[in-house]
Amino acid sequence: MQPKNNIEKYRIDKWLFAARFFKTRSLAAEAVERGRVTLNDQRVKPAKVVAVGDMLTIRIGNYQYVIKVLVLSNKRGSATQAQQLYSETDESREQRQILAARLKAQPQPFFTKGRPTKRDRREIERFISNQDEF
């Protein structure tokens, strides 16, 4: 009989969920599977064990986080507790702020409600007929 090891193993998907990078563990596992999360610049599987001092690169939407693991946890806590689990590099933080400023500076996309109403059609017809006169 082998002696039991009391050292807990922390899977990367559980750690990402506990650190509040993803809303569910399945979303974290999916991101790892799709290569959106790298561990020490290596693509890994969701069951990969995370250790203190590991560097993670996480892509969520347009943003990219480069973080260092400080504390291991499987339990999801408050946002303040989650922020204690890692530290983000200064370069990563600056790049995200630059990207956020760029995205904010872009014009908002135009969305329609769907099919024009009777009033909208009349305004369109009035506009088109005024264009024909010029």
C-alpha cells in the first residue's frame, strides 16, 4: 500500500475559475482547450497542474493578461480574494489600457431595431423624394 500524499493538486481550469477570469469552470476549461490560455508559453490541457510562480497568458476577447501565480486555490471567493491569487505584469496592464482607450475612441456601431415602422417608411420616402429634386 502506498502512502497518501496530502499535497493538493490545483488544475489550471479550477484555478482560473477561482481567480475569477471565467464565470464557470467549463468556460475556463474550454478556453484552455482552445489555446487561449498558455502556461509558461506552452499550450496545456485543462487538467494541467498549476504551481506558484507559473506565468500564465490569458486571452479574453480583445484583451490579453500576462500574470504570475502567487497563491493556489480551488475555491472561488470574492473579487478581492481572487486578486490576491495572482499579480499582473506592468507591461500587460499598460497594453490592456492602451487597447481599451483605442476601442473607446472608435465610433459606436450603428444598430437598427429591425423592420422600419410605418412612420420610418414615410420619413425614408420623404428623404428619397427630396433627394430626387436636387
